[in-house]
Amino acid sequence: MLEKFFRISGRERRLFLEALALQLWVGLLLKAIPFRRVAELFKNRQTAVGSQQSGIIENIRDAVQRAGRVSPWRNRCLVSSLAARRMLRRRGINSQIHLGVAKNAAEKTIAHAWLEAEGYEVVMKHGDYHDLFIF
């Protein structure tokens, strides 16, 4: 595991550590306060959309995926989406968090969260989920 960490560039390591720290913080936050308050904390701020930021968005997506693999939280999609939102916001990039539901093979309702920014899926949708809430 550490070998993989040292194979990536310094910039990727910093983004990974930022993503991991934010995922740990978000997971604790979700356990401590009601979700409606979390949604208020993580809503988009009005920022001027600059030039295409595809490179940093892809780097953040990769960092969040890496950190998600070692994150202890069960609701990784929501934690990853909120952490990625915070990382994007720090860089002045707007995003949309989607909360949705679908039926699995056993006809049970399953929930999922995913994040989009400038046409990119930062946290992947992975399926045919119906949007319930977008913020």
C-alpha cells in the first residue's frame, strides 16, 4: 500500500491526503449533526466559473477514489461526494451533488450519492438512479 503511495507524484499525494482527511472529517460530521445541517454547510457558493478546469477535476476525482478505498465509512459515496465538493469549492469550481435511489436485483431500494462538476462525474453514478435531491 505504501509502495503505491510513493509511486504517485507529489501533487497526487497531497490531493490524496487532502481527500482522505476530508473524508474522515465528513464521516464524523455526518454522525454528529443532522443531514439538513450538513446540506447547508456544503451548498454551492456563487463563484465565477473560469476556464475549463478538467485537469484539476480529474485529479480530484482520482484522489477521492484512492482515499475512498481506505476510508472506514460505509456510506462512501456520500462521504466522497461531500469531500470532493469541499475540494472543488476550495478551487472555485461549482458542482452538483445528487442523492438518488434505485431498486437492486432483490427489489430492495438502495440509495446512492454522486457528484458532477463541469460535465464530469467526480464521484460516479454507477447505475440508473432516480434523483431525489440535488444541491
